[in-house]
Amino acid sequence: MPVGDRDITLFAGGSGGYGWAVNPGADVYHWVLNMSCRIGRADLVPGPASFGNQTISYRPPVMIDWEDSDGVPLLLVPGGLKGDGRVVKITDGATTLEDSGGGTEAYTGAVLYQHDDSDADTEVAYFCNGTGEGALRIRNKAGTYNTIGTATADQLYVIGSDLWRVIDSYKLEKVVLGTFPGTEANWTGIRTRAGTAAYGINKVLEMGGSPLVFKGEGVFRYNAAPSTARFENLTPFVPAHPDNGKGGFADGRGRFYYPTITGRILVISFGSQSQQGPLRFQWIDRDTPFGRISLMTADEEFIYAVIDPGAVKTQQLGLIVKSDDGGVFTTHTNKVTDQEKATNANVSALAVGNTDFIYIGSDEPFWGPYFEMHTVSELGQTHAWAASYSAGSGSWTAFDEQDSTLGLREDGAITLDPTADVYAGGTWVTDTVDSQANKYWIRLSPNSALTSAKIAEVYLIPYRPSYDTTDFPELGAALAQAVPKVLVGHWQGQRLVWHDWIAPLAPRPFAMTVSRTKGTNSVGEQTLHLYAGPLVYSVPVGPDADPVRSAWPQTNGIPHAIGFSGHNFGLPVNIKSVQTLVVHGGFLQADDECWVFWRWDNGDRWHKDGPHAAFPIVINDLADRGRELHVGVRIKDATRDAVAPYITHAIIPEGEWTDEGALHEALGQDIASPQGI
């Protein structure tokens, strides 16, 4: 049999970006978990670390980056409950509920602007909660809140030197310059429609001193030239969806990012448009991080984007959906799997207190259900569930759910705790519910009333095991896309190169910004903050926080892993075997652990080798053989050390692999459910 006549490079630093399930020869990789390949090697990321305990059960419209009267930096996160506007303050790695009950409804918009009703030059924060709802709420730097005047708004934006408000969900109006916005008479009265009333405004950005409006049906540019000013749709080709444009932003360099519900991103600049989605050119597979981008922000160099959990979902696997209302079971399966919004499961009457339940059953294990809502719930209390899974013989085991729906307040997933694989651990087993036998069940009991809640569709996030289900369960949830991902991108010429980056073990971040406000693990001038209520996740960013050059980075206690792109050795139909695999890197400490995992394309399991505590790592005689080899590496940084470990290359040397010829035999087994590999 011919011996390999060249080196096979599985990984060479990854500067070309993520997403390549199969490596066509470029310097790329498939995915990472809390690692960074932006500088051409896989470095451990110092974070994300979490802090806080303040819950907002409505999606925060913005994070206001400000300071107090002593110059201490802070963030303000508006939101609230039904009938209760709330503001959470973040400062010095802690959260405080500052304002509660000040608004008649949850806050839907906020902005920094001048004028406190007595001094036109005083900067204050304004909060609004809807057209015709409570009057604008004001906060000064000292932390004092007031409600002065009668003006209301859906959202507030500063464009140039002007303050604009969204009114009636799809119209824009600006205040008379130099006047107090809280007084209704100080608004011009000229309300310009942006698109149709069917889709509310999701975001307003500044483009050349004029408002640029992101809506479900497209991007609208303000044209003041006609006798009557109007908004013109720049993207009439975009299929309309209410969530298009949510999370959109401007990077301050003349580019405007319009994310769509499909996970794509339109980048608009003066006179041009381009599609710069994360996976535009890559060769992907089911483990490639991808999905709806719900948040975006930027610093001086990089673009950050949040992928929501639940992008990979199905209504197969024998899905059953039931509710138990006072001991009376109702089967909703047909209504929530027919792809018809008109038919739905009404769960608004379910009682709180672990007496009434929503049941989700499946023939196979799953990471959790994904809900598409017909009518969202109206929460008057903090959202929470009593969640449990079937433990056999009619018994149930409670778990800490990860709820990205905010208590069925919006579409999203409710998943199992990603830090424990209860299926692999043997505690989640099949059982019978309402005569439906041999199903893996999750049941959810609301801890607050689900007023008005109707579920249109239910899906399952299929189970994906970790490469190591005992010691590294978080990877399974990440591969299944049951947890959010944060990508980071940077421009190379006219192309935005995306890198996989961090995975907060949170339900879903609802607001994100880069700020000088400190988190619990801040070490430099800037920190990326993600508000996932009740927790805030923070990651040091910027050159002074990069683990490449930062002294004593906090990379311990956080899962780190990378999946290299699969490789077919340039012989796509030939069978190969490998005698030696070498992983190169640096700064592994004696108390660190590095594990190497591999699987051939036809294999039904992952193999692992380790732990190793020094580079290079040499693995001899890899088990099995096949056409395409997939390799992953996990680093467990035990303690906070002076320098962080990193990976530079993974190579199969010349002469250390064998070409066994073209495929003439069936390899592997009859794998009934490949999600279990």
C-alpha cells in the first residue's frame, strides 16, 4: 500500500475563518468553543464570566453606555414586566435594580440626550414604553428618576443633533431642536411613515445625518428632497418577516448591518450593498454554528454577532406535545406541527405552582423544545419554570432550564442545563404520559401566569453528544446549537471574515455592547457585555486584554475546544489510515489537560487520547480508517497562569499515513440516528 508522500495539515492557525466542515486547503477551521483564531493560532479566550441577579422579562431595547456624576462608567438596561417598567444598572461587576414601577409598561426604547426641562445642556437618559403609554421617564447622572410632561414614544434615537421618536410603531417624528422632549407640544407634529403599518420599526440608525430605518420588509432611507419627505425602500427584494433588522447596527465606518431571520446579513454603505453572512462560501455540515443573528455591535477593529440557539430543529423523532390543565390532558401535537399559524395550543389557562404542565415527548433524547408563538404571553411577574425530565416509573427529576423565550414572551428555545448530559449520564429515561409510552419527556410548569399565550409550532433541538459526555458535556449542547454563539468578524478588503469565538452557557443574550464599564473579569480598557437576564456575561476585549500578550489571563475554569476541518488527504474516494498525528502549540502547564479527539467519516463514535500536559502532542496508530478524518482538541486550563496555552498546527507527517486504495467495501455500520455520533 502506498505510504503518504506529503504532510497533511489539518490546522495551520485558522486565520481564514470558521465554518469549514471540510478543509479545501485554506487556513481555516470548523468551529471553536471559547477560543480565538483571529491572529493565526488558536488562543484561549478569557471568558465569558457571569455576574448579576436582576431579571427583566421583556427584551431590553438597548444598553446605554454612560457614567455617573462622579465619572464612574455604567450601563443602563431598560426593560421590565407587564405594567412595570424597570431599569437595571451595571457597574463594577455588579447589577442593581434602579427603577421599578416608574413606567406603565416595560420600556421599549431609551437614549441619551440633552435637556432636563430646566437646562438645555444637561445630559439625561430618556426612557419610553409605547405610544399612548407612560410619559417619557428621565434619569440624571446622579441616578434620580422623574416623569415630567406627557410625551410618549415607542422608541427614541439621536440622529445627528436631532432627537427622533418612533410613534404608532412605523412613523418617525423629531423634536424641535433645543426644546424639552417631555413636552408633547415640542414635537414637530410631522410624522413620516416608513413602509407599511404591518411591520413595526425595529431599528433606526444615522446615515449621513438622516435616519436609516430597519423594518421587517426592508431598509428605508430618508429622502427629504421631495415636497413631502418620505422613506424609500432600498431592499424591496427582502422577503418580509417581523424580525428582520432586529439587532442591526452601524459600525461607525460607513457600513450598516441588516440581519435577516434566515441568518444572513446585508451590509449597506453609501451607494452599495453586499451579502456578508458568516457562511456564504464555506463547506458546512450539521455541526457548523449558524442561525439567526439577533444582536450585533463593534469596537474599533472587530464586529461581534450573536447567534440565537435553536437553529437546528425538527418536528420528527416522534414528537408529542400535551398539556395538563387541572388533571385534564389535551394533545396538541397536530396543531403545533402543521405549519399553520391559525391552529395553535392555548396554554394561557395553565395554573402556576407545579400543578399544570406542558409536556414535550420524543422517541429520542433532545436538548429541548423550540417554540414559535401565535400570541405571546403577558407577564406580570418575573418569568420562570419548574422544569423536569422523565426519570422512569412516573418519577421526575428537576433541572435548571435555559429559557430564551422569556416565559413564552417571544419565539425561542427552552433547553436542558448544558453543563450536564442527563441522557449520557443515564438519569433521563423513557416513560409513559397520558397513555403515551416509551418517550423521553420534558415537562414545564409555569411559575407565573401565561396570560394570552398560544403556541403556533413546536420543534425539537436534536440531541448531539459531546466528544466526551462525562468530562466535557458543554460541547454537546454547543454542537446541537442549544446554546448561543458569539462570532467575531473583521474586514479583509471587501470581504468580512468571520470567526467562531465564545459560547455563553446562557439561554440567549438579549442586549450587547462594548464598554469601559467593568465586569468581574475585566483587565483592560474595554469589555464586551452580554445581558442575558438575570446574568451579565463579560469578556475582556481589545489589545490590552488579548491572551496573546496579556499577563496572567483568566482562562481557567472555562471550557475551551476547537474542531479542525475534516480532511480527505486529497484522495476523496480512497481509504486511509494514520500512523502518527502531531499537535503543536505552546505553554501547556503541568497541571493543564489537553485531549485530542478523532473520528473517521464512516465511524460511529469519537476516539480520544490524553490527557497531555506538554506540546507537541504525538498520537500513534489512530483507531479505524476511512475516507475523511475529523479531529478536535480540548484544553482544560487548571489554574490561572502567567501565560495561556495555545495551538498552532495539527499535522500528519509525510510517511505517517497510508493510502489503502479506492473504496470497494462498505465501511461503518447501519447508523439509524446519526445525531448520536
